[in-house]
Amino acid sequence: MTRLFDRKLYAAPLDKDKIRTALDIGTGTGVWAIDFADEHPNCTVTGTDISPIQPSWVPSNARFEIEDAKKEWTFQPNYFDYIHIPWLTGTIADWPALYKEAYKCTAPGGWIEHLDDDVEGLKEAGFTNVTTEVIYSDDPKMKQVGLNLSATLTHDVDGFLTYLLHNYENWTPQEIHNYASIMRKEIRERKIHSNSKWRVVRGQKPLDT
């Protein structure tokens, strides 16, 4: 995803010298959180996920916690200077509820940044200075992003479908496996030129809260 930001980890207007706490929701393998911690040695970076797949050898200012973002957050209010939410399409049923939790835990003046294919609801949660950037192009950079996304979907489609189809549609493992095989074939089909728009939404918690 950093290709979308020209190899930068974020695009929110953060003050690198003042940020002290950051949160990465749905951290996965923890790569983003680790890189952010390396770039901001004076910032404590917390990555959360429902799966303990993160490495144990990490920067001293990075840590990982098992936490389900769909439930009430356990962090103290007004704590994080920056909250990063990557692509979580299909994993969150109630985005307004998640944004409310994010607003509660964001420090006054802090920022939230969410990259996904469909993002809305930050204003309703209370965030201000909300901006939306739509990323869609056929330039070489975006073509490379598309290739990366294709590789990601091809290699991880079983896990992605298992979460959705088993938990919400009660599909059997064999049904999921068969569908995943068809989906991989369709992704690799060069006669199909699929595309999607990415949205990056940023918002700030008012200072007077």
C-alpha cells in the first residue's frame, strides 16, 4: 500500500517531532507498525489484530496486542496521536461503531487515516478537517499497485474467503476451496481488465474536546 503514497507510510499531516502514540488497526504481520516505529523512534506504536502472527523481534517502541476492533476498544480515551486503518474490506460490519471507538481513543488534535475501497462516516463520528482522496489511474505506478494487489489476492484468497464465507454464510471447507480455485483463475484471466477505486480518508479530532 505504500506505493500509493510514493513509498511513504502515511499522508496525514503529522508533526514528526510531536507524535508520541500511534495505533495500527488490523496490523496483520505488523510490517507497517514496525516500519512506522523505526521512522518515529520517540513514538510508541501499537498494532492490533485478532491473529497473533506478528514477529517477536521488533523495535523497542513497537508492540502488538490481540484485540478485536469490532468490539469496544480497551485503550484509554484521548490517547493516540495517530490511528492508521489499512484495507479491511469485508471484515468490519459496523464502520460507524468502529469510528466512534477510534474517535474516543484519539487524542485532541490527533489524526485518523483510513485506506479502503469505500470509506465514509468520519464526520458523523465527530472528526473534523475530513478530506477524501480518490485514487484511480492507469499510470505505471497504479499498474504496479494492481499487480501487487493481484498477487495478494491470489496467494491469500483462501484465508480471505474462509473468514467471510465460513463465518457468515456457513460454507463448508470444500465449498470454499472450490470457489477459491475459480476466483484465482478469474484473477489471472488476462481478458478481464478489472479495476477499482481506492479512497483515502483523513480526519482530525478537535483540539477542544
